Amino acid sequence: MEFKDYYKTLGIARDASADDIKKAYRHLARKYHPDVSKEADASARMAEVNEANAVLSDPEKRAAYDALGSGAAHAGGQDFRPPPHWDAGYEFTGAPGGGAGMDEAQFSDFFEQLFGRAAQARHGAGHARGGASAGGAQRGADHHARIELELRDAYLGGDRLLSLRGARLDAQGQLVQQERQVQVTIPKGVREGQLIRLSGQGGPGLGGSPAGDLFLEVQFTPDARWHTQDRDVYLSVPVTPWEAELGGPIEVQTPGGATVEVTVPAHFKPGRKLRLKGRGIPAATPGDLYLELQVALPAAHTEAQQQAYRALAKAFAGFAPRASQGA
């Protein structure tokens, strides 16, 4: 996927003001609008301009986009993938697509990777403001943000003070970063993708109407040691070669912090799993914990250790691990 330089698309500097963005968009819209343009690729260029404007004219999307691109040179045509959970902690508001009047189907894969899922989550959570009454009263907008939690939080729950990042425009139309902290009670048994609703923590209401709500989408901090599927947890557990072949008891620490003793069956084959029923993410019907055993080879640093490997090679002289490859 190609990284899209939205500033280059609109022909503006990265410190452009809101007025600069608006002027650039209007100029290019007059040039490439399919109804008036004689350019052969007018429709495609107009779609690019619309997409760039949808991001850069929205302070929240622009702040997140700027953070993604800071400190890295993204050459045109270079394959690009956003880092996992790149937008965790960014607070968004508004309708899907940033209110740019653009059909979401016209967005590029690049845009969808960055903002599509968040927009859909906001849409599903009820992002829209209520209609204004004759007296000007209007319910505040709902907000949405992704948050990162440790898997341990799903086992134990508890209170957390989280920082959310957002943005606004100052009087000169310049982007200003802002941050706020919210107190959140993490429910025991929370799953990845679950929405935690904080009532009244969204945008302020008008004319005495209530504020909107804040919806926090849970993501677990990436960890090579484990992954989850719904409430089931898959934990990678290193074992020695003799534990894998001879079997026997080993101690394993669960993601919740408990230490349990399990018995490794003798002649344990790669790919098999040990299931600990009910040791997954807690719930009325808890998930299971699957131990994926990985054989860890010890390094031979000393002469005695190297001699032990030589003795092992002699004891298993007939072992041919590459026989299936014709060796």
C-alpha cells in the first residue's frame, strides 16, 4: 500500500492553516471537478483531493495523520503499513468520513487502513448529535477512541487513568494539540474490540442539553507471547528439549499472574496444545487457556556444554531430520 502525502496532494506546507487548506481545496476542486474539468484524469484527481481535504480539514484526523508521518520519510510508491494500534489514544468525533461530503466507498485503501475502522466504530456507537430544537438545544456529539490495555487487565479489571489526545484550531486557524485524562473502570473479563461507554464524557451539549458519550474501544497491547480469540487465550510457553521429549511437570504463569503446574506429555509433538479449561478471559462462561509449547535450545557456551551436545549427537547418530528433503 502506498503512503499518501495529503499535504503534497493539496500543494500546501505541513504547517498550513485552516484557511490555507480551504483555499487549496477550492482551487483544486475548480480545476478537477468532473463537471467542468477537461483533464483526462479529472475524476481520479478529484477523489484524491477530496480525500486529502477530508483528513487535513478535520483537526483530529490531521493530528493523528501528522503523528503517523512524523520522523519517517515515506517515498512515493514505497510499501507502507501503519504500525499496530498506531491511533491508540487519539480521540475522534463526528460522522464517518470526517463530514467532507464524500462517499466512504471513494476512500483509498490507505484512508481505510487509517480511519475506516474507527469511523465505523463511531457510527455503530451512535456518534451523531441530536437535532437542534427551536430553542437551540442540542445534545453533544459522541466521541470515540481506541485504548490499549494489558491482557492482565482483562483478568483483573480495575480503575485506570488514561490520557487521550485530540486537536483543535486556534484563532489563527493553526492546529493545536490537546490532551485530557479520563478515569475508567475496566470491567473484569473485557474483550478486545469491546466498547466501554463513559456517559457524558463526549462533546458538550448546547442550550442546556446533555453532553455526548465517550466510547472506548479496547485493544490489547501486542505481545509476541500470546494472542486471543474472543475469550480464549493462546500462550507461548518455552520448554527444554528434555521436557518436551521426556515429559513431566512444569510451572506456567498465566496472563492473570497466577502460577499453575501442568504436566507435559512425553514425546510432545510440535503444534500440539495443552488446554487449561476456564483459565482464559473471565466471564460467566470463561474462555480457555491454550499453552503452545515451543522447544528452546540452550546455548553451549562452555566446553562442558559443548561436550554434552557432542555426546547427544553421538547418542542419536541415526537421527536424520532432513530425510524428507532427500538429504
